[in-house]
Amino acid sequence: MNDEGFAGMREPAVAALLNALVDRIDAKPFAERARALSFPLDAENWPAFFAIDLPGERAVVWKWLETLSGRPGFALKLDERKRWSDLDVLERRPRLVVTPEAEKLLRAATGRHPRDTSWSRGWRKAVQARFGESELADRLLARPIAISQRAPEEILARFIGIAALAESSLMLHEVASRQFWGLSKILNGQQESVALLLQAARCPFPDKPVQLLVAARADDAEAPILFIENAATFESLAAGRMEMAQGFLLVFASGYRAVARRLRAPGGSSVYFAPRLLAGNAALPGRFLDWLYSERHDRPLYFWGDLDFSGMDILKELRVVFPEARAWQPGYQALLALLDAGESHAPDEAGKSGQADPGQTGCPYADDVLLPALRRYGRFVDQESL
């Protein structure tokens, strides 16, 4: 997980946690602390996570948290007393311990720079003058819209102006960019403040939809569907350089984006069809969209990604949205042959040392063949190897 991927996480619960950590650091900098920051991972401190209803979606965020805890400056701690050992991880009083080494990464991920003391005093004064003693004021004081080069009153005027866009169909990044001098990410993690401003149950401006690229190696509009983890492999299959994909519709959604629940809701995803598909089968795009935005689970559907724990975890989470999804044996058999031949890499050679074993995916081939092989060798193979 490099800094770019860290900053680009789409999950609101992730953004909420990162911003909450920066809030704590801003409230009491490390220079004023006698020990590391200890952040309890409970409903009071991380409500965005505990508000997730679907276990699969919650598992995706928690897996990301476990990966984060492997980065320098972060550690995930659980209550280790014997009587707690058999409990679920969330029942073992989990907390994230953060040291000064993590601050640079947190600020890069959230785009929030260390506060200037005089600016902070001005922000408090401006917020209280505008909103008095209110829930919105408390929220803005806890999580300022920090643009150090702009006066707090100027920022709040732009924030209040969001109300004029409430009935638009704009996405959150578009609203932020229009209101805050082209800063498209400045409202990340500020959905609650926006909702309070508009006196709405939730922020009306959606996150960016998941983008799907679709190509066809079949004429049948009901052909089996193959989700592919990596762009290079998708392009290779779409161009016909790998014959084993003949007879499939190919879908690329860039790794974990394929597991978003909103994928199957109109407005939650944007679908782009390869020109050759449109020219060769005019009915296919419409049939694909009818299937995607339905509750159908009767269509053969497969996933092919890297032969590593993250790839298996994507499959596991994809099965939350598509319970019928299975690991694609032709592709994984080829990767497994490379693993058996020693054409593989250790996790730390590819920045994958933070990957965690997903346990069981629910797919028999993945659980009985692929995961045991990964555990036995302790090595990985990227799908671009073929």
C-alpha cells in the first residue's frame, strides 16, 4: 500500500479513521505527548465503521486496517488477557497505536497540514461567530476545513455556499472543487458537516461511481463473465493475446473497486464498453447493464487476479456482491504452475508483506487448492507473469 493508494481509498470509513487520527494529533501534537497516541477502535471513536451493515464490506475495511497496522508508526493492539483470547477481534478492545513516525503519512493521505496556532484560533472564533453553540460548530471545530493560505471566514463563506448546490447532481469531489478553489479532496471526511449544514439525514453528494471497463471475447450476450484484477492483463485478454478467455465477457474494475456494494446500483457504477464490442454486438451492452443492475445470480461469473492473499481476499469480498463468483481455474492453474516452478516472489520483495491470509473465500477451488499452495510456499505470483 503506497502513499498514493493510501490517499485514494474510497471507503468513507477509511477516510473517517484517517481524519480522526489527524484530529487527535492536531488537538495534542506528538511534541506535547509523553507517549504514543492510542486510538480505541470502537463505535464511539469510529462510528463510520460500525455503521457498515454488510459483513463483507466491513471485512474489506478491517483488512485495510490490518494492512495499515503493518506500516511504520502504526500498530494494531488487542486485549491479550487469556479470558479474551477466544473472542472476536472486535470484542477484544482493539486500538490503533500511532507514533510520530506515522504523522507524515497521515497528513499526506488526508491532505491536512499541521495547523498554524494563529489560524486555529481564528478558525474557532469564526466558527463560533457563524454557528454558535451547535452540533455543526462542534463538528467543524473537531475537524476544520484547513486551508492555511485562506482566512477562516473566507472558507466558512464558501462552506455555507454549498447549500446552493444541494439540489444538483454533483459528486462530492465536484462540489469541493467548485467551492474551494479547485481543491477537489478538501471535503473528504466532511460528509457529516455537509449533512448538518443542509439539515439532511446524510450528505446528498455521492462519492465517485465505480468505473467498469467491459470487453467481449464472445458474441453471446449471456456469455460467462470474467472479472480481472489488473489493467495490463485485461488489455491482453481483450486484445486476444491469451486464447483461454475466448467465450467470455471481460470486466476490469481495478482490484478492490470490484467489491463495492454500489456496483450493482444505477449511479453507483459507470460502465464503459470497448469499441469493438459496440461494433460487433449492438445488443450486448444493454443486456449487460440489465444483468448488472438486477438481482440476478444465475449467470456464470469468475474472478482472476494475482496469486497472492490480496487476490484471494478480493475474491472473498466479490462473493458478497456476487455469491456465484468463483476463482477462474484456467488463469490460476497457469499461475500455480509458475509457483510450483519457483517463478515467484517473496511478499517483502514486492511490498506485499502486509497482506493477510483471508482464511476461507467460499470458493472450493480457492480454498482447497490455491490458498493451501500460498501457505505452503509463502510466495506470490502476479497475473501479468503470463
